[in-house]
Amino acid sequence: MRFAIWMLALGTAAVAQQSARFGAQIPIQTEFLGNVQPLTTDGVSRKPHWSTDGQRLLIVSTEAGKCPQAYWIEQGTKERKLASSGKGSVRSAAPILRSRIWIFDSTQDAGEACAETKLGSVPASFNIFLNTDKGKMQRLASATGYDGEVDVSPSEKLIVYTSQASGDLEIWTMEFDGMNKRQLTHSPGYDGDPNFSNDGKRIVFRSHRARSLELQKLVKEELSYGRAYLAPSEIFVMDRKGSDEKQITSFGCTVLHPTWAPDNRRIVFASNLPNCAGEHFELFLVNLDGSGLVQLTTGSKSAGDASFSPDGRFIAYTRDGNVYIADWMAPAPPPDTLSPLSKP
């Protein structure tokens, strides 16, 4: 009951903030997504991630009576192959080494039970695993607390992820064999959903910064119950070593799954803009300097999880439980739209 009251209070505060920010309608540019085609039709698939050859995708999907697992899915035949262990629950997966090796987060070591799926749930039983096309599986992260939300650098040398290893939810990197773990963020509150830029130099992530002592106490208390304080959250960027961090947005809403556009100068993300207390999420695009906000999808209950093909021609995303693929038709941003980072 206390958690529900807390969420209601968050929503009320968010509505008050958004009313001043979004008096004008956000431009809708659905034509930026061309030739939209469903890759799945089961209503229980999400989190697409392209293979390095652009021929198939790693997705997270739920078969009847089972927990969410990672699957490879072929674009042409739509044939699926299990990519995780089949035990516990999976939330994200990403390929490395020309898709012969891939990583995923999972609760498989905690048994057969499915993990909580409610937004903001961060069960301590989530750890990060590596699997290969030979079926050799190993655990890469085993910190006390939550480890998940994975992505891989284009060089395939670094894994970026969210971890509770320091006691708070922060962004970390490690090598693909699990060595040389390094904490990149150090701010109280949630830092998560990290994603490498296409040149591998920068990382975008979403964050809720707990700036007051009272809020820091609440964040710590909620984390002890396996819950992350997520609203409001904003988009941040930093370099791959955690330096030169900059805040991109100040919406006062909830943002999810920020992803770099192919030009490395814009971010695609999901949000409940402009109704910050709403439960419906659409895809949006914003320039890296915080300008040029446009809405990419309409009429969705939940849209997000954007991922671009290696050649930048296609975008895969989730909408209402299915994965879609579309041509990426967005024009180039203005030449004066510069990175907020001093060292791009």
C-alpha cells in the first residue's frame, strides 16, 4: 500500500512539472519509420538487438507457461532458437564476436520461478551470463544485488550494464570475459539502461538523481525491497570511461531504453510524454543537444526498445508486445546540432 501511495505522489508531482514544459504539442513524425513490418505476432516479445551481420535478432520472449527467455529469430523465416538456459527470467541480451557469443541477464541461478516484471523491479537474483553457439555458458557478474540491462561496445571489447555492486544502481563496464569491472557513475539514485554509441566512444543512459538526503533515504529503502525509484528520469550521456557526463533532457517524465541513432547525434527513447503520470509509452527522437524533440509512434500502449541495424538502414522496436522492423527515414539533423560533450 505504501508503495502505491508513493507512486501516486510521483505521478501528481510529474503532472505539475510537465504542464509548464509541454504547453505546445510535440511534433509527430511517424513518416520517419517507413515500411513498418511485424517480426513477431505473439504479443509477448520485446527487447530486439541486431546481430552483427544484420540477418537476425536477439529478442526476449515468453512462451506459454514459461518465463521470458532470450531467442535468436531469423528475419526471413522468423524461426526461433533458444539463446538462454530456459531457466528463470531474462530481460535483455546482446551479441558479441560476430554473434557466435552473446550475453544476457537472467535469474537462472535462483531456480525456475519467474522474476517480477513490474516497471522498477530490480530483483537481486539477476546476474549476467555469456553463452556461445557451442552451448558453453558461464556467469560473468555475481555481485550482491541486481546485475542486468546489458549492451556491448562496437569493438566488442566492453560490456556495459547496470549493477548494484556498490550498493546503489550504477553503470558499470567489464570485458567480455567478466574481467576488469569498472564503475562509471557515482550518483545516488538509479542509473541504468546503458547503450554504446556507434563509434564506441560514448554511452547514453537514463537516470533518476536523488539529490536530497530525504530522497536518498527513500531510494535506499526501496532498493532494499528490490525496487528502483525511476520517476522522473532523464537522459544522460558520458564517455566510455565515465567522464564528461552531461544531462540531455529535463522532461520531468519517465524515459526508458535510450538508444543512439545511426548518426551518433540523436537519441531514440521511450517515454510517457507529455502526460508524465500516464501509463502509455511512445517512441521519441531528440537531438544530442536536447533540441528537436519529435514523436515517432502514436496510438501505442507501450512502444520502446529501439535498436538499429549495423548499417543504420533499419530500426527494430517493440510495440504492444510485438517486435517490428522499419526503414529508418529520419533526415539528418542540422549541422549546428553539436554534442554536449567536450570530448566527443
